Amino acid sequence: MPKTAKTFADIIRERLPHFLTELVAMLALIFVLYLVMPITYVISYVIPALGIPTGVIIGFSALLVSLVIEARMYSDLQALSNGFAAYLAAKRKHMTRTARAKFQASVAELGKMISLLVMLVMIAPILIVIPAIGAIAILLPIAAMVIIALYGLESWETLKKELEKTFKTFTQDLSKAFEK
């Protein structure tokens, strides 16, 4: 039996609950971390064998757990983004096959950019509370700009053309409505 392609509705049914569950897990991790880390700073217990404060160990452990959660979230966001791109491209009947493929790739790239920005936003609160590496969080806006520059600019040109066509059609219809 040939395998049929999944529709965007199928992808939503499959991936969105998983993404939302991971999002709740990430928010719970951030919440617990913000409750526990001040206590570890006050206690400042250093593990004798390692010579490392408990706050650092807890912080790095939370960072590792959050990276696993974020990898799962990113996978789900990418599947949703690619499904949405395919859905939008299929709705564009007036486009040639190559233009539709380019449009789909541009929307998918835009989705990748948004996914990466969401991941940066979700990791920032964890980086901030970890002693010694909280200063790295200052670099996150720079990383966000690099992501936008890498993924956004090329995709924007294709999407801009399609938006201009849509807005031109809309304004023509609107102006016709006022001519009557």
C-alpha cells in the first residue's frame, strides 16, 4: 500500500500536542530553577570532592535538560513550519511549479528562523541564573540578529513579492468597491 503524504491537519494533530507538552515542561523547569537557584546561592555549599558549588551543578544540569527539551521543541516546530509551508504553497494555484517550490522554501526558511528565535527566548532565562555563564545571555540578541540575517533576508524577497501581489489585488478590489 503506498504511503500517503501527511496533510497539514495531520501534522498539527501529531506535533502540536507534543510541542505544547514540551513547552509546559520547559516553563516548569524555568519556574523550578528560579525557585531553587536563590537558595543555592544563599547556602553556597561546595561539593568537597569536586570543589564546585551546588548552584553551578544544578544550573548546568538544568541547562542540559533544557537543551534536550528544546531539541524536541525545535523538531516539532520544524515539522509544523514545513507542513504550513507546504499548505500555503498548495493554496497558491496561480504560481508556476518552480515559483511555488521557491515560495514553499521561503516560508519554510521563515519558519526555521522563527523556531530558532523561540529557542533563544526559551534558553535565556536558564542561562541568566547559572553562575559564571549568565553573561553569555548578553550575546543572545546578537545571535538573534545573525539568525535573522542568515535566514530572513533571502526568504523575505520571495515573500515580499507574493505579499505585494496579494496587497495589490486587495487594493484593487477595495478601490472598485468605492467606485460604485
